[in-house]
Amino acid sequence: MARPKEYDPETVLTEAMHVFWSTGYFGTSMSQLTEATHLKPGSLYGAFQSKEALFLAALDHYGQTSVETVRQLLEGSDSPAAGIRAWVDRVASEVSRNEAHGCLLVNTTLELAGRNAAIREKVNLYLDQIRDLLACRLAQAKEVGEIAGSMDSEALAAFMLCTIWGLRVLGVTGPSKRKVDAVRNQLLALLHP
């Protein structure tokens, strides 16, 4: 008879995710992961086979959570533009509070996407989902006259995301609230009809 799992996979992934988020893939040691997850190395390898597999699982955990958070913010208002504003405001607020870890998807892109095809594919999966959610909400804002009808929703979504990602990278440097607000205000200015 197989022994039952003595750990909660969700908790293990959350703890591993926080370690990777804090120190990056290359900066994270197996001893840090075993300490954070409270699993012995054999159990961790038994469950995930490798550090990379654990990282990919933690990235899935973060990506799914991030997509759902963005979805809730974008769709949490009857007005598409208000939902987009809520999301931009949330990102700006997080950056202003100097949450030094930034975004795990963006951090992973900078650290690993050029070196590892599986990781690049995983990051693109979640960033594309976020872009699609934003493009859909922008198209709805266009339909109801909240943004100019001449705007290309797909191109605008890509532009806004590039700016958000840049803001996330800037956030790691501890920018002033004034600097963050300037970027936020420029993004929101795109939403005027």
C-alpha cells in the first residue's frame, strides 16, 4: 500500500514560489527550497523530479493566480474602462509600495526566457492570457465609446502591457510615488475617448 502524501501540494508550491520570486531561479538553492517547504530533499525530488520541474510548477501556480487576479480586476466593474483603471491602479499601488520582488513572470522573462524554451513557453502562456483579457476589455470599452473607436485593441493591449512590465521592472529599483504616478497617468490617458 502506498503511503499517503504528508504535505499539501498547494502549500509546497506557494512556499517554493516565494523563494524563487525572492531570489530568482539561479539564486535559489535546494537547501532554501527544502527549508521553505519543510520537505526533505528526497521528498522534494520525489514529488517534482528536479529544481526546474518545481520551478515550472511554481510558475504555473503564480501564473494562474495572476491571470485570475487580472480577470477579477478587469471584469469587476460594469464599465470596461473602470476595470482597466482598477488594474492599472493596482499595479501602480504595488510598485509605489516598493514591493521589491516585482512580478515573477517578468522577473523570469528577464532571467531565463532567453535560455530555456520550456520556461519561455510557460511565461508566454500566462502573459498572452493577460494580454487577451486586456484586449477583450479594451474592445468592449471601444464598443461602448469609452475609448476612441480608432484604437486597435490588440495593439493597445500590447503597448499597455509593455508599459506595465516596464513599471514592474522599475518597481524593483524603489521609484518615487511621483515617478510611478506619472507612468500610471500616461497609461490611463490612453483610455480617454
